[in-house]
Amino acid sequence: MMRSAAILGSWDTKRDEMRYMRTRLADAGVLGRLIDVSTVSTDQLGEVDGYGARDILRGREERWAGLAGAGRGAKIDFMAEAVRDFVLGLYLSGEIEGVISAGGLQNMTLATAAMKALPVGFPKVMATTVATGRRPFVSVVGESDIVVIPALADLAGLNFVTRSTLDKACECLAGMMTGRSQLQRPAGQVVGLTLMGVTSESATGAIEEFVRLGLEPVGFHATGTGGIVLEEFVAAGLIDGVLELNLHEVVSEHFGGGYSYGALGRLRASVERGVPLVVTPGGLDFVDYWVEDFAPGLADRRYVLHNGTLAHIKLTLDEATEVGALVGSRLAAATRPVPLLVPTLGLRAEGRPGEAMSDPEVDQALVAALVGSAAGAVQVEEVPLHLNTREFGRLAAARYVAAAQHPAASPALPPTLPPSATPAPVAGEGDR
């Protein structure tokens, strides 16, 4: 039996490309199901193994009609929601095993609204002109695992350039659908841990110790996206517990900006589900900004250059107190004891006594505020080590294992599916 894939596209402008992708997928043994995501009136799809915009909008006709006089952006937002729900329904019913689309901003917005709602590991490919130049990649993938194929020529008809782009996209999807791309959770215990370059040594030590003990560690880069994915994995029950070696995203949340801004509400999934959780103050003592984006007052602060364009800026006493209190307030709701490991010789690379990012007074204020705000939820252990060492990482892993053996005060919440992404408003023109 042939595997099936959804081919998403606006039938008014992308019918040639959609038919071409269906042919190329068929050559690879995949049945392509055309799905028209047009937001303008067009002739009915009328193709075998396809769905028209009327199918997508079924049950939403009255609301859609109410948008007759609305602007293009409102219609695209509405259709993105409808497409997301329709494609998710096809997935849940087992009708599709992959999804693909090609186009510019409008097609990308509509197609990826659906792709982002699908589980991690489900094959999804987007060929788009949006993935070129200086445009932020987040508009295409968000926090999902969409495979993106840059389209160097506009997908406005078939030619030798666009055929090559579509060929690559179809070959990619077919390969994933016939391979082992689906996410398979192992039978053993899975531990999520957070890291950044300035705390990577401790992460390496923790990973080595977890592997030695037979656990499966999964690392998440705490720079604005990793924390979001970690929270979703915890909520979905894909991760059994968390070792927070780097909570830097909380600092960016507090500042409302910076390079690592984006992962809002960190720690909440772990606390709400009651999973084993071990916390350190790693990453909480600085904020990161592009050099040209230094906020007023930051340029004269203690900082180091992480690379030629990105600066890590040490917090002040007041800022450290505020950040510590924010972390502690989230831990205060924990239903099981939360070990807090406090290294006394520094919290990050270049943070040893006498080094550029060392400020014991700031570090102590950070920890004191965290402990005070946590209202007894944390169990503090001072460790005479530097955080960015493998020794500290191995110790943290051992403390996690001990915490995981401690029964929760109340049962964990049942797993939930990762939240569906809400499509962002679209400004400007569409594909054509």
C-alpha cells in the first residue's frame, strides 16, 4: 500500500507546482493528496485524491462569510487556523504520513501553520523563498522540526530552477517517509537538560554520567528555542524529568529582549507535571545582546564578547535579585522537593574568581533571592566547584537520580499533546 502525503498549496497560483510535486512523489512511491488552501474564490479542485478549500472550511462557512469585507491578513489568519485543524485531522485519522508545500510568504504561512501543529518526527518539508536572505528563520519553522528548502527563484511557474527546488523537496519528503524519521521514545528513563556554550562542560559531564547509569539524556540549547521545546516535551510526557544546568532564557524573559529571548514561562511545565527536577543558577547571572543592539546603559557594564558580535553582560545586584525572585516564584509551586545546587567557584565560563565575569556579590544576591522567593520548595546544597566543569555536571546528574527516586507529593498531570502554534499576522503581499 502506497504511503500518502498532503501537498498544501493555493490552487489559484500554485496548481502547476502542486501537480508537479504529486508526480515526483508518485515516482518515489508516495501518493500525494492535493489540498487547496486558497483564500480567494477559485474553481473547485476537482482532482482525484484531493481536498478543496470548501472541504477545509466545512463547518466554518458562516464565519468565513463574515470576513467578506475584511482585509487580506484577516482572511489568511482565519484560513491558517482552518488548514491547521484540517491537516491535523488527516494526521489523527491516519490518512497522511507526511506533508509538503512550496511557495512564498502566503503559502508558507498557511502551510506551516499546519506543519507546526504536527508531532515532532512527522515528515514535513517547506520549499520557500522566505528561507533566503536576511529573513528570520523563526517565521518558517517556529519551534518545530520542519525541513526547509530555500527557493532561489520565485515559485511562479515551472522552469529549470523551480523544478530543481521542487525535486529536492519531494526527494527529501519521500526519503523521510520511507526511513526512520518518526520520533520513537525509548523504553528507559529520559532526562532533559539545558546548556549553553558557557556551561557546556558541566552538560558534558552530566550526559556522560546519565549514559553510564543507563538513562537517556536529551540536551536543549537555552537560547530562546531550546527551552520552549523542552517545556513542550515535558508537557507531552516525552521526558521523565529535567536537570536545569542553564536557565538563561529566564533572564531574557525578564529583560524582554536579547539574543536568547523567546522561551517564556520556563519551569512551569516541570512544576505543573510534578516531574523530578534539579535546578542550578547556571546562566542566570548575565544577559546577552548583539553588540549593535546594546540597550541604553548596558554598554558601560561588565561584559565579555561571546564572539565578534554577541556580548554577555553581567547583571547588577538589583537585576540579579529580580531574576532570582522570578525563578524562585515559579519553583514555589513545586509539589516535590527541588534540589538547588549552588557552585561556589563561579556560575559560567570566565566566571572564576578574578575572571572577567566574576562578581560573587551579584551571584550571592541571585541565589538568596531565588531561595527566598521559592518559599521552602528548594533544598539548597552548596558545592565547592565551578559550575562549568565535568565534575559539577556528574554531581548534578547524581543528584537528579536521587531526586527521581523521591515520590512526588501529588500525582503528575497526564501527558498532553504539544500545543499548536498560533499563526502570526501576515503583512504585505502574498506569493503573486
